[in-house]
Amino acid sequence: MEILLSPPVLLTLAVIFVNGWTDAPNAIATAVGTGALRMGRAIALAAVCNLLGAVLSAALCPAVAATVLEIGDFSGRAQAQTALCAALLSIVLWAVAAWAFGIPTSESHALLAALSGAAVALQGTLSGVNAAAWGKVWWGLLLSVLLGLVLGGGLCVLMRLFLGRGCLDRAAQRFRRWQVAGAAAMAFCHGAQDGQKFLGVLLLAEALRAGRPPQLESAPLWEALLCALVMGAGTAVGGRRIIRAVGQDMTPLMPYQGFAADTAAVACLLLATAGGLPVSTTHTKTCAVMGAGAAGGGKVDRRIAGRMVLAWLLTFPACALLGYVLSKWMFHLA
């Protein structure tokens, strides 16, 4: 119980809550936008499936958590816990600011950037950042954006080609039922990706407190459960604004387009998780929605899409800088 009250762990839980608030709602956005699920039921489904994804992936395939543990060097310094706290505080500040404008940011990328900035401040050199681990981040970014767009749009084109528009319209209710399964799968994959990332941070906080290297194999089940429960609480409290932005405002979707977007995003996330690539569920789902909307003849709201892309582009430098500056400031205060 004592470890739960330590500042790094409390801040990690705050970041997980904000992730559920601003990032996790993307998983259920299309199901709500097409009317497949009501808001309350969708949020409950997301909470349960995030929990399952976080627990099972941490037990069976913890490669993403391993990448997070490798991203920055927090070893051998007395101020390592302070640097970790600064990185986590940076993520909370960035995510809340973005949420205020209804922009779904990537807490995954914010986490990796802030950890890197804090590690540079701690070590005093760029060697505090693991270039090989960042290589996985860039591959994951490329995969999530390109594959999300291509698969989301490609599935829509194939369905129209082989089934015809009239058949797709008549099967709207069937696609809505399939979307419920798609939303559950998306939430599961979000838990598998982001639950693992924050589990890695909890393990790092625990290791710094104990004065030893982090050990992925020592992760207890209760930590994965805690990550998932706090994430679900965040979705229940503040997810509605992001759900509306992605599932309704950015582009109007027919049920078959929503199903195509969910299927494309799930495929991307499963591939990335199996390969240990820390990808953004926000980028993956939003790009799949854009691809499905454009391929289905819908109009993507360029203003909303542009705000999202701008936030994505700014996340890396802004959170890295915040992590660095806050670390230096907190070192000075200490």
C-alpha cells in the first residue's frame, strides 16, 4: 500500500486517468457515431474490454512495456524519481490542455516524448535516450497512420464493389451489430497497447523507489488491473467530448464505414502489439475513420482533422521540452 502513495505512482495513475479521459474514447467513437451503441453502454463496454486487454497482454505479450522501459535511461542518478515525476506531470498538463479544445491527443507519444526529455535532463546528454527504442516508435507511427488510412478506405471500397450500395444500406442494422464487436475489439486493443505502456511506467517507478533495475517479469497482476480500472474511470468521466469529435463531427459515417474503420484499426493495433511497437490508438483509429469516410464518399471536416494533425505534430517536441524543463526546475527546487 505504501508504494501507491509515492509521488511517481500517484502521477502515473493521474496519467492513466487522463488517458482514459482523452485517448481511450477513440475505441468506441464510431460505434456511438453511427448509433450502434448508446454513450453509456459504449463507455461501460470500453472499460471492461480495456481491462481485459491490459491484463491479458501484460501476461502473454509484454513487448510494448519492455520498449517503454528502454526508451530513456533513468539509472544511476539520485534525482531519477524527480525526473520521472516531471515527465508524468508534463503528460497531464499537455493532455488536459488538448482535451479543453476537444482534440484527441496521443498519451502514448506524450509519454515517450516526456520520458525522453526527462532522461536527457537527468543524464545531461542525449545519450540518455535509447535510439533503438525510438526506432520502434517511428515504425509504429508509420504503421498506424498509413495502414489505418489504407485499410479503412480499402475495406469500404471492397464492400461497395462486391456488395453494392443498395445492399450495404439494407444491411445497416447488421453492420451496427458487428460494430459492437468492433468497438469491443478496439477497446481490448487499446488496453493491450496503452495498459502495457503505463504498466511499464509503474514498474519503473517501483524499481527507482527500490534502487534496482526494472524487472518486467516481476509485474504483479494487481498492477495491470489497477491500470485498466483507472483508465476505465477516466473514460466514464470525460470521454464524451472526444467521442463526438472523432465519431460524429470529423466525418459522417454509415454503419458499414464504421465497421470498416474499426476492423482496420484493430488489425493495425494487433500487428503493432505483437511486434512490440508502441503505437498511438488515437492515430490509428482516427486515420482509419478518415480513410473510411473519404472512401465512402463522405466529406472529412478539414478544420477538425487539421487541429488533430497539428496536435499530433506538436506532441513530440512539446512533451519532450516540457519533460526537460520541468525536470530541471524540479531539480533546482530539490
